[in-house]
Amino acid sequence: MRKGEKRKQELLTIAYRMFITRGYENTSVDDIIEEAGIAKGTYYYYFESKEQTLEEVIDMMIKAETEAAKQILSASIPVPQKIAAIISSFRPSPEEQSIEGALMQTENTLMHDKTKEKLYAAAVPLLTEVVKEGIKEGIFSCNNIPERVRMLLVVSGDIFDEGRFTGRDVDVFIDMTEKLLGAEAGTMDFVRGLIRKQKRK
Amino acid sequence: MRKGEKRKQELLTIAYRMFITRGYENTSVDDIIEEAGIAKGTYYYYFESKEQTLEEVIDMMIKAETEAAKQILSASIPVPQKIAAIISSFRPSPEEQSIEGALMQTENTLMHDKTKEKLYAAAVPLLTEVVKEGIKEGIFSCNNIPERVRMLLVVSGDIFDEGRFTGRDVDVFIDMTEKLLGAEAGTMDFVRGLIRKQKRK
DNA sequence: CGCATTTTCGACTGACGGTCGAAAATTGTC
DNA sequence: GACAATTTTCGACCGTCAGTCGAAAATGCG
């Protein structure tokens, strides 16, 4: 029983690493079991299917990201910075972007898609809380917060994932964020700086 | 040569129908050739791969949708209505939603994803033109139009595709559209009516 | 008709996700 | 320590699927 849990963790770790470096579609179950040094049957003793493995890998990732985001939530930094930090804590980390970004785009759609809904489910409540905080402070003013926050996440996903974006995209995103949340123009300007920093890396 | 083109069209039509009713992943090349009554080799005489077939099927769809959208562009209706109509002309038609929407969500990710970029490429220029028209008329006021228009499409895709949305989503979407384009509050209110009509069907 | 080109055929391949019955290791019990 | 029950591991095997290939049939052309 103890041993079983360890094995499963080991398999999840291997699968995680392979999925994000080579992509889900490009990783075969045979690849995973070879790396782990086990037989096919053992793998299927722990997982119902390859897809279920993906599901658990994603849950793992989201859980870690949510952990990080919760830290930010309770940190003592200005609300607008919290928003930016939480959103970016749910973005794929550099290692998760894989070596060949272009390859991933087509070959890893399923992983992306499955990640999205789970990410929204985790991130929307946290961001909603922050926005409420901002409303209490008087820097935001809006209703239907979860819906607004989700739209922010959807757009930021489109823009920032896979690196594809221009300065104009950032400008519009900032503008949109301010207006969606009912903030004063300029409230989110600092984001521009964050992004340049991120790109340098 | 003539015959070849006809065959290819026939295969594309069959593939299109099967992809949207059963999903891309759930349609095997064998399914397609059986339906068409041809041999495997014949199929691969016309297509490099199954994925290339998907690509061409999507191009077909987008082309038809673009055609419809262009009609709207040159129609004599108010600019806000044009925007709504063009966006909705690029939405998956009822038949394209397949019988079992839930199934599609997981099983048809690749098709969805490939459609997205092509859809943006086709729709953004058209919508940009309409927004410019609106600016000339003085009902809109904004810069970076293509970026703004893309965000509108991204959000509307998240909200309206697959049916998942509430009245609050629509409210926020309307609010966001007006603010993104710099329109007066209420300019887009009529959208609420359109959606109810759509839902009834 | 004879020759070249286009189109069609279907057996075959290799990869892959998944199954299964049985062996090996582990654990608990007296 | 013996022994049975349970957990874990094994790997041969299966069905499906995308894609290949060489050869045959159909078509076009002088």
C-alpha cells in the first residue's frame, strides 16, 4: 500500500516531465514505462488510461499553481499587483513551454484544453476575492465579478501563452482590464514593466 | 484531371460531414473510405495525411463563413448590428455542434484549435473594417482595432461556443464590447435579444 | 493501336493504447 | 516459520489506426 503510492507518484512525475517536454501526443505509454523501468501491466495497474494520467498530471500542476497563487492572495502588496501576479502564476512556466514551442502548439492541444477549464475553476475564485478587495478599497467598481475575471483569464491566455503578442496587445489588455474592473486609467500600467522583464528571461 | 478534382471534393464533403457529426478523433480514415467506397491508396492519392484533410475541411468551412460575413459587411444595417451578425456568422452552426456536444468537447479539441487561428485570420480584418466604419460614424472610438477585435472574438468563443453561458455572461460581454470599442453604454444592448432568439431554436 | 499519365487498388507495416492470466513479492495470522 | 490472502509486477498478446507501396486498371492522346 505504501509502496503503491510511491510508485504512482514516481510515474506521475515521469509522465509530467515527458508531457511538458515532448508533448502529450508525442509521449507513448511505452516511453513512460521504459523510463520508469516497469512493465505495461504495472502502468495500467495504477492508471485506467493514458488520458487519465494526463488528467492527474494536470491536477498536480494546477494544485501547485494554486498554492503559489494563494500565497500572493494573502501577501501585503497592492491589489492591482496581486491581480497581475496571480494571473501570471497560472501561466505555463518556462519549463512547461517545452523546448520547441511551435511543435507544442499542434501536438499538445488536448493538454492545453484540459488545462484550461481546470485552471479557470481554480483561478476564478481567487481572483474574484482580490477584485472584491479592490472594490472595498475603492479602486475597482463592477458587478458580475467571476464572469469578468474569467474573461480576463481567457484573453490573457490567448495573448500571453505561446509568446505570441505585441506591445499593442499589452496596451489593449491593460485598457481592457481597467475598464472591465471599473478602475481608473493607469491603474494597470505597471503591467507593461512586468512583461518586459518576463520576456528578457 | 477533371475527375480527380471531383473525387477530392467528394472526399472533402464526406470528411466534413463525418468530422462535425462524429468528431475528428472518432473518424478513422477507414470510415471515410468505406463511406466513399474507395480504397486506402486512393484516399492517400488525394491527401497527404488525415490531418491535412482536416486542414482543408476547415478551410472550406471558414471560406463559407467568410463569404456570409462579407455579405453582412456590405449590407445596409447599423454598424453595431453588423458586428453582432459577423461574429455570429463565424460561430459553429447548429449542425456543426454535433449531436452530443459533451462528447465533442474532449474528443474534438484538435479541430477546435485549428479552426480558431484560421477563424481569427479571416474574421479580424472584416470586423476591423466595420469598427472603422463605426468610428467614422462617431459611435465608436478606439485605437489598436485589430487587437481589440480579436479579444472580442476570443471572449465570444469562450462564452458562446458549446452553449455554456448565463445571462450574466452576456451582460458582461456587452459591457466589455462597448468599453473596448469606446461606444456609449447601451449601444450593444440589442444583443441580449438576439441571443434569446438563438437559444429558443 | 500503342504509349504515357492518372487514378485506383488492397495487402502490408509499424506504432500505439489497452487487456489478461499468471507469476512474484508483500503482508497478516496462527 | 509456514501458509494463505492480497498487492504488485510481468510481458505476451490484441485490435485499431494512420500511412506505404508496387502493381493493376482506367483514361488520355498521337
